[in-house]
Amino acid sequence: MKNIKYTIIPFFLIVLTFASCKKSFLETSPTDRADDATVFKNTDNAMAALNGIHRMLYKQFNLDSQDQGGESGVKIMLDMLGEDVVMTASGNGWYNGIYKWSDHRNASSSSDKYLYKFYYTIIANANNLIERVNGVEGEQITKDAIMAEALTYRAWAHFMLVQVYAKRYDPAGNNTQAGVPIILATNVTARPRSSVEEVYTQINKDIDAAVVLFGKTKARTNKSHFNLNVAQGIKARVALTQGLWTVAATNAKVARADYKLMDSVTYRKGFNDAENSEWIWASKQVEDQTSDFSSFFAYMSGNYGSSNIRANPKAINSLLYATLSATDVRKLLWDPTGKNTDFPIPANGARKPYMNRKFLVAGSTSIGDVTHMRASEMYLIEAEALARSGQTGLAQAALFTLAHSRDSQYVLSTKTGEELIKEILLQRRAELWGEGFRFTDLKRLNSALDRTNSNHTSELALTLSQAPGDLKWQWVIPQDEINANPAIGTGGQNP
């Protein structure tokens, strides 16, 4: 396969390193500049810098921690904090502290620092493009495309940060609670935590600007890049979190418009190919850029030969599995017995009840494309937003389109009100299992964590339940940031 040229702006990665506790993670003034004249000479070079951000989503981010494979590692962490993904053994230790609900409350833990650093590095690189791309040589249509993608990255990264490190957005409140620092320039030093409302205002400002620019651009080269559909999908996610039901439903519908739901045969092919008809946004990994043991598939697949997969195949919550109809194709993705030899496992791998084959590698390496947004998610956002705004018939219809594609025996729901919403949310859990949504879903819904009476064990999970609104739903600000950033300081830490 032809190599894709990637560049990550080196000085940001140096400035944002954990090696020094004298600098805030937010300080983006370079100490060891790359040749900006070269990087930003023309649109080809600027596009290479953008491709570097794309690659960050699946490459190993922290060389000391193989579980920190860009956005792939984040997805796993956020699902390990939920109840739907089950650890079947301690394995070789990766993600155990997150699964126990301890690492995200430890300001010195590698996991806690990782998310903060990862998303602010994306923001730093996006800001560099936003500030400079209009000054490079090349066609304006290409500059607009790069600007639109950079704005989308900045919006998305701030959205991920505020969901994790702040208290939940309350659609009925004023949301003056501490959010995260908003970073809009490369040359900033210490920045305080803006309010949650202020962060969401900036997120919407950026994504709205990106939507306008995407309307002027050409088709993207592959699904690693953003396009109008992706920006609209992110807008739908943000609006759903804010309780803006009309905005959420409208954007979800247009985001999925060009993407056909996959058939039942494709559904069983391993979720590893960005050419899938319903994938809207994905990290497309080229063959010569393997991510080895930092890959998503090294922890979540059923068949890659990593130590973690061999000892600790990831399983579905037995209670969630029991809700699936016998005619639902999704029920074929998990083995309740742990004895089904049709489920592929690596050499010397263990078989465990409820283990998954949703995610599979196609060959002997850990290479595989990783989905970040699918049309099915957009149907679910649309259905939920419509149901919450009282548009029952339209909500039932949106849900039917998705559910019937997974289960030919599914009939149009006659449920209304809260019962319809519950059905939609249950479909969401089954459909998006393992794709990184469960923690943020529980938090936005102000729902309790409940792992009880299932195949979770107290020995492995430690935490089997967590009340909604508890302080533990907030990740703590990394201690290195508290020490280095006087605009936050000890008084700005989460309780």
C-alpha cells in the first residue's frame, strides 16, 4: 500500500512532555522549534502536519505505556469505567486500575495524565494549523479544508476533556461549575479552568465554523479525515449532551445521510475495515505503520496474539447479553458458554464466558481500522432526541430503521415516553459496545453505575456500583498540571 506522508509538529510534543514539571501541559510556546518555514510553506506540507494529527489517534502516545494508543486507548478506558465491558481476568495488568475506578481519581496516575496530555496535544497542533494555514502557498479550497479539520479537532478535543474532567453538563442548570482550560492559541502560558458553559460555547463556535468551511471543500481522501458529515455528527453529540434535542436530531440525520447501515454478514466481519458502508469517521491504518501492542485490537479483539487477549478476552455484561433477541445478529458477537470453537482465539488463548468476537484482526498483526463514528450512532442520537422532545412517531421510526437492520424480526416499537427512551438507550448499549461511549453516556444521563448481579466480579472490578453525581464521576486534574499552572493551582483541583 502506498505510504501516506505524516508529520507531527515536533516542538509541541517536546513542550507538552511529562518529563518536566516546570511547564504546564497547556504551555504551547515552543522551546525547540521545527522549521516553521518548511512546515508551513505550502498546503502540501500543512496537509502533512494535519495527517500527523490523524495518526495520533492510533499511534502509541506514551512510549512508557503500551496501553496508551491514542484515541484507541481512550475508548478502552472509558468503557472500562462502565458496566457493559467485562474483564475476564487481570491479565497482564493493563487497564486494571481504570476498571477498578481508581486510576482516574489518582492525580499522579499515568492514565489520568494521559487523557489530559493527549487531547491538549491535539489542541496545540490544531491551533498551530488554525493560526498559520491561511498564510501558506496553495489553493484556498485546500486551506479551507485544512482549517475546517483543525477547527473540528479543537472542538472535539475540548468536548472530550470537559466530559471527563468536569462535572456533567446539566441541561436544566447554568453550568457555572469548573470545566477545563480553553486553549485557542499557540503562545499561551497558564490558563484557568473556564466554566462548563463557556467550554461548550467555544466547542459550538468551532464546530459551527467548521461546518461552514466544509461546505466549500472537496471530498476527503479517506475516512481518517473529517468532512461535513463528521462535523455534523460531532455537533449532534454535543447537542445531545446539552439537551438541545432539535439540534441533536437534525444534525444526526444529516450526518448519516450518505452512509448505509451494514448488513448482517458485514456485521460479523470484525469491525476492522474503514470501507464499511456505515462508518463515517475512522482511523485508517496503513499496512507498514503497525501499532503493535498499543493497538485497539491488542486489547479488545478476540483473536490477536497479545498476552492481554490470551489471558483476558473482553466480555459483554451477561445482563445486557440476555436482553438481545435470538434473531439479533449482535447476539452472535459473544459466546455465553465460553466453549464455542467457532469463536477465534489466539494460540494458547483462554476461552471465557461471554467473550467477544465483535472486534477481530484480519491477519497476524494488530493492524486494523478503528471506528470513531458510525451511522448507527446517528440513528440512536436522532431517536433519543426525538423521543425526549415528544416526537414519538419519528423516534419510533428512527429506532426501527436501526433495530430492524440488526434483527429482521424486530417490529416497530409502540412504546412511548420514558419506556421508549429506555428502549433506545438499551439499543445504544448493545450497538456501541466496546466503542468507548459508556462512561460518558452514564455521566450525561446522570445514571448510576451498576455492575451487580452480572459476570463482573468484585475481585477484578472492585467497584460494582457508583451513585450518580458522586465525586468519582470526575477525573482529577493531573498533579503535574496543578503544580505547574498557577492559574489552576491546588485550589482548582476537583474534590
